[in-house]
Amino acid sequence: MTSIPIRSVRSYLYVPADRPERFGAAIGRGADAIILDLEDAVPALSKDAARGAVQAWLAEMPGRGEASTRGEVWVRVNAGPLEQDLQAVVRPGVAGVVIPKAEPELLAQADRLISAREAARGLSDRGLAVLALIETPSGLLRAAEIARTPRVLRLGLGEADLAAELRLQLSDTRSELTSLRLQIVLASAAAAIAAPVGPVSTDYQDLDALEHSTRDLLRLGFRARTAIHPAQVEVINRVFSPADDEVAAARRLVATFDEAERNGLGITTDAEGRMVDLAVIRSARETLAWAEQAAPRG
């Protein structure tokens, strides 16, 4: 299990790594994190140039202070030229890397390569986190093992690739993916890592559909989602932030329970007469912690 502190990131905005003119602007678009994408967003013939652009931008980034004040910076690397990508992106100011097609062997290789780069650059050991993107049947079957791999902070699900390999025919509701999504929610909870990250919606113009599908992910146990367009960020942040009435109700529950404990009672009732026990209070305290972590960033 990772020793990296669990951070609360609700939205990850992908930025094509071959468009360096967009890097700085993306940080100011409201996402809790940006992901400079060296993988799917970049054509094969442009990989080297994109890697160079990311490396040059990251080399200047610590002086700007952008990562610490306006959102985390992540990089999605390629599973193939993993060593080349990691040599370029393991630098100060980078919060983590997204590893596609994640399987334990690939993640172990990434851990060794990152550790070597951290040592060479004088960075803190195991300071760089990993978001493991599960996109293969083998990876899904080993989700629990992946979740306990060193550096893994969160899991994500590459649904397009996985659905293709499983020969699924997806409906508009994507209900066929529910059991697969729950597998990574369970693996994340069992490993005590952050709740998983939901997949992108490629239709960035239909924000109503985005909100509906994001709320489905919320109900299933996800607490973040990736975006491919800045217009999607506000919806994702709003869905993955508790509503004011939820926070107020949680505060009342905790206050009621704390008073009961002071009076020597372990179980009490709320204003509506419903039982309030440790399980209910645990959920209420999680809501309050979630609200604090999801507060707008400066």
C-alpha cells in the first residue's frame, strides 16, 4: 500500500503534450489537476517532439509556482517507451504520472525507473505518485494487487480499451460497465487508497449528459473524473463536491453524536428519530472531510 498522502483531486484536465501553448493556460481553467498527455493525444510521429516540449516546460515550472497554487501537474506517459518518458518528466513540481495499461509488472518497472530519477535529481524518495489506469482484462483481474503497488495513489478505468478487449456492446447508459467499475472501487477501498477516477466523456458539448453520468459514478464510489475540455471541469467539480445541505446535515449528526458520547451514550437518534451510530457518524465525518478538501483552491 502506498505511503503517499491521499490528496483530494476532483477533476483532471487532459492537455495534448504536443500543444505546449496550452499548458500554462490549462492550469487556470479550474481543474484541480492537469494531465499533460504523451499517450493517446499525441500521434506516433510527434511523440519525440511532445516529450521535448513537456520536458522544457517542466524545467521552467518550479519558478512559476503554478503547481502549488493553482492545481497539480501530472503527466500521462506511454507504456511502450516508458523509460524515455519518465526520464523526461520526473522533475520538481510534478505531482505524479498516469500509467496506462497498468499491470503489476509494468508498475514495478515504473517504480524502479522513477526511484532512479528521483535519486539522480535529489528529489524526495517516493514523492512522485502514480495513477494506475486499468485498461486490460489482466489488469482488471489484478486490480487489488495493482492498488497495493508502491506509489499508486488512485486507480482509473480506461473503459474504451477495456470494452473493446471484452467485446462489450455498450448502450447509452453504459450499464454494462457497472460491475467493472465496482471492481476498482472495491480494490481501492480494500487498499485504503483514494477513491478511483472516472473516465472521460468525449462529448464535451453535452454537459447535461456529463452531469448525469458523473452522478452515476459518484453513486458507485468514484470521487474524481478526467476531462478533455475545460467546459467539463465545472460540472465535474460541482458533482464531486458535497452540497451545502449535505454538509449541514453532517454537522448536525456529528454534533448530536458528540453530545451523546459526552453523556455516555453510544447510540442516539437524529432530529427525524433515526438511529445514529458509529457507521452513520463515520459517513458524516467523511462528508465533512470531503467538503473541506473540495473547497475552492486559490
